[in-house]
Amino acid sequence: MYTNTKQIRANVKTSWSHPNCKFQRGDRVKVDESAGGYGWTGTDGAPRVTASYNSRPIQDRIGQEGHVVAVSCTPDGRIRGKAPNGYCERMYSRYYVQFCDGVIHGLHSHFLTSVE
């Protein structure tokens, strides 16, 4: 559990302006329900839920709002584009969101929605 960006062990940037980023620093976001697994209906019509790969503390944040404070990046500081070894392109960004209790969690962009 992080309470400031200096504690984050991953490669992150706390200042960026890349136009292809889904969020910018300071954007207000909400953790959507998909962070807890995806629901679907089985062939028998009964509801089913797939397990989420998110930790329980992240799943407990579903429906909560916070502010983006950092974004994942490559060791050389790039958020988008080819990885340093040129092997593949970065497809997913993890945004680090600070909630009202001061705790910071890293969440993939597809689990977050903008709050106006």
C-alpha cells in the first residue's frame, strides 16, 4: 500500500502530457465494477462471475473516486510506443490513483472511468 508516489516500486512518471493517454495527472476517476471480475450467464441461465486478477484491496475500491497521481512507463520514461528492446509495443497503462484516505493503488486504465 502506497501513500506517496516515491514509494511506488514500478517505473512511473508523475508528470506527462502525451495526447494518447486516457488520463492526465490530476484527473478525477472512478473504479468501475469490472475491477471485481466480469459477470456472465452460464448455459443453464444462472449468473456467473469470473474471478478478478485484482487484489482484494483494489476490488474494495469499486465505486470509489480518486485523482490520478502517476502513470506506468518504460525504464527510459516512455508511456506509449515500443518497449526499449523493440520487442513489442506497450499496450496497457497502469494509472496510480490516490483516494480520499491518502492510499494510492495502481489500476489498469480499463478499470477506470472519468468523473466530470
